[in-house]
Amino acid sequence: MLGLKAGQGNEEKQQERDGVANMKDGLYANIHRKRARIKAGSGERMKKAGEEGRPSAQDFKDAAKTAKKPRRQMIADAMKDM
């Protein structure tokens, strides 16, 4: 057909998901995705504290600021306004 092998499009989509597009997902999504790759046998490893490229303590604090509240908390806050 177009010279594409079966499944080649899926590989390109996977690279997009593992590449720059993941910057939008957030810190914990990236960590979860890397752990899944490690478990699948990718040969990668998690970085140790102090290594270059590892998220800093400030990165985790910033990620916590954008986290959703638990559903119960959201409902309780909504009930206060009534």
C-alpha cells in the first residue's frame, strides 16, 4: 500500500507518547509510565537522589499544588457554599 509495515503507525504514536508530548501529562504520570516500562523489561532504571535529570523536591511540591482534591473533599466544599 503506502510502504508502511503493519503496526508501524502504532510505533510512531508510542514514540509521541514517550517523547515531548508527555511534558503535558505531569510529573506523576511520567513516573508511572517509566515504572511500567521498567516492569516490562526496558532495561531502564529510576534515577537516584542527586542524579542529574531526577525531579527535585521543588518539582514534587509544585506537582502537589496542581493535584485534584479527593472527591469527598470537593463535595464537602460544594456543600459549604449552599
